[in-house]
Amino acid sequence: MAELFPAEPLSPRDARAAVAALLGDALAPLRELRLGRRLEEIVIFGGLWAVGLGLAFASGRADGAAMWALRVGAVGATALALNAFVLLLHEGMHGVLFKNRHVNRWASVALGATVGMSFSAYRVLHTHHHEHLGTDDDPDDYAAYTDRPVVFWAMQGLRLTVGAFIYLVAIPIVASRRGTHADRVRIVQEYAVLAGLWVAAVLLVPATLLVWGWLAAWPVVALMIQVRGLTQHGLTDRHDALLSSRTVRPHPVVAFFLLNENYHLEHHLFPEVPSYHLPALHQATWAHLPRACEDTSYLGFLGRFLRQSLSMDETPVGIVQPRTEVADPVRGAGG
């Protein structure tokens, strides 16, 4: 196994090749798309948004404490649904939402409309992130923009607090510059569709539903995106593909609402693997990895991140040696 994973840092291509060699024929089934599973996710989270809308509607007929309780419930249910839509949009960017590319695109456009994002604009930047992970061309790597610790940590602070709203404005601008002519055409098409949908929503949807069943959830969704994005690559080793993306192993309920994107190292190794196969990919690979970056809690990582920010300490957090720990249970238990 050692010859597959040399001690020196691995490029994304070499890390992928090593894990693919390890998995062999077991990798092909993990790339298979399951229509039933995807429709199930859409029904579940679409139903959750319907619950949020129902609570928002009921709040318009209540007053006092009952009204605010219903509004809080509406925002909570809607935020969980919209966050899942963002994750499904992410699946669409990798072409694993639906097999048919036209269905994949326009279903992704519809999902992006719920949070004000063009699918094609997001895809240009996100695929660039995957292709250039660990290099100075990675648009999501803040270390690529500055070597000044004060600036780096200020950027991380912005990412954690308002990053989603900055990206909402910046992504179409940057994508239009970095994308092809065909990308720009698709971006314009999609924002035209989104604008029509938003105008129709404002004109036709009652204000109570519009605000408490949709817009009021946006800051909550933004915070979830910001914490998740920071945890995925913050305080990692950008020069080694096995250490540049963090896998998180939270409570199963949390993983369910994150559509398994907590397995982020595995996702970066094989972005063509649908999210519902990521747990199996993790099980097949984790114990064989010589090194990885992990955490067991998003809040736990956030606490460590905030403590290190006080001293501007960029030391990677959560580096483990899964293969060594499995081979030596006593050592693993002690860690």
C-alpha cells in the first residue's frame, strides 16, 4: 500500500489515481446515478419547504407568541430545505443530479433560483476550484491571494460572516470573465429566467409567505454555507491533496441534512460520485489512507478556528493517520 501513497505531498491527480487503484472495480458502482434516490431527496426537501410555507401561512392568522413561534418554525424548516437545494445544485454542477444533461441543467437552474444563483455561473467557478485545488489559481483558496497573515485572517472572517452574500454578487462577475462565450450566454439566459421567476413571486405570492416562508431563511442558509465552506478547506494543507479537503463525521442527522457533503475529501477525489454514495466511498477508502484531515463536528472545528484566529495561527487542524490508527487500535484510541 505504501507505494500507492508516497510520503511526499500528492497532487490531486496523483491522489485520485492512487485511490482509484486501491478501489479497483469497486469504484464503478459508486459512480452510478440512482433516479429513485434523487427524486426521494427532492420530495423530502421540497416537502420540508412546503412545511415552512404552511407555517408561514399559519403565522399570518395568529398573533403574539404563537405568531412568532410559527415564524421561527417556518424559517427553520425553510432554511433546512433551501440548504439542501444548494447541495443538490452542487450535485448538478458535477453532472450527477440527473443523467440527462438538459434535465440536469434546468433542474439545477430551478434549484439555484431559490437562492438567487445562476447554475452556470456557479459551475464555472466551482469546477475551476476543483481543477486548481491547492494552487494559486484556486478561486476559493485565500492563501493564494495574499501572504500577509492580517489580510488572510480578515478574508477568513469575511467568509465566515458574510461570504455567501459576497459570492452571490461576485460569482456571476468572475464567472463571466473566466468562462467561455457559451458560459456567458448560459449565464445571461439563466438570470433572465431567474428574474422572471422573482418578479412573478413578488407579484403573486402573499407577503407573509414571501418573507417568512422564503426570504427570512436566507441569512440562516448563508450562515450554514459559510460554516460548511470554511470547514471544508480552512486550516488544511493546501499543498497535499490528501490534506487540502476536510472530511467531517458529525451526527447522522446532520449528515442527512448535508446530503453527505461532510465527506469532502472523498468528494474532491471523485466529484463524479453522487452524494448518496459518498458514505460507501468513505468506508472503502478511509482505513487505507496514510494521512487525512478530519473533524467530528462543525461547531468543534469552528471553535478551534476561532481560537487559532486570535494568534493568526495557520497550522492545519485535524490531521490524522487513518491507516496507522486502524493498524494500531491502542494508538488510535489514545488519539
